[in-house]
Amino acid sequence: MANVGPSSSSSSSQPEVADESQDWILGAGSGWVEARTSCDHLNSLSPDLARLPNPDTPCSRCENPVENWLCLCCKEVLCSRFVNRHMLMHHQQTAHCLALSYSDLSVWCFCCEAYLDAQVILQLRPVHQAAYILKFGEAPPVPQL
Ligand SMILES: [Zn+2]
Ligand SMILES: [Zn+2]
Ligand SMILES: [Zn+2]
């Protein structure tokens, strides 16, 4: 319930994520994995996260069109490990460890191997909001804590 975007305004058909092999994207299913509220790797965030690539930007390596990840260190858009694993390979090659999913706007830290709560972590809040606006065309709801 923390992960539902506005559906009335967007008429684009969202592909149903029903693949049981998506154990990596644990938050995408019905269960919600608790996200970390701290991370030691935030100093690797790109200094310029005000302008983001569009959520429909294809993977820069294989042109996979949807459900890509945005590297928050260099703003490269790369596909998930269920496509051609280019985000994972990018992490292994560059040690960039922070990525935002354009599928559900969750933030993953490869070094922590955990999701980060982008609405709690102050450094992540602006980029999460910017991505939300790009994806849904409006600002995210204020988190009710
Ligand atoms: Zn981390
Ligand atoms: Zn790719
Ligand atoms: Zn990167």
C-alpha cells in the first residue's frame, strides 16, 4: 500500500509483474520488504539529480525499453538482472551501488544489498520525488508516518 501510484491519470497499460523468478525485486509483489533508513554509500550520489532521464529511457547497452534502473551515481539507465543484467554489471564494473527502479521507484543499494527508504533518507528524497513526477506527472503524496 506504500507503493501504489495514482492510476486515474495515467492510461498507459502497466504490464503485470507476475514472474515468480523476480526474487530480487521483492517489493514489487504483494509483500513489502522493510527498507533501510540509512546507507553508508550516499556520498556516491550524483551531484546533479535534479534532471533525470525519462522513465521510458531504454537500457543504454541493450535498448531494453521498460522496467530499467537508473544509476544514481552517474545517471545511466540500465536493465535489470531479469533482462540482461546491465545494471548489475555496471555496479560490478564501476562500484556504483545506488540505483532507482523506474518500475516501482524503489532505491536499491548494491553494497548494502537492501532497499533504501527514499522518503525517509533526506539525500534520496529529491531524486525520488523527481522520478515520481516524471513517471506519474504529479508530486508524490506526503508520507503518512
Ligand atoms: Zn549502502
Ligand atoms: Zn540492458
Ligand atoms: Zn553508474
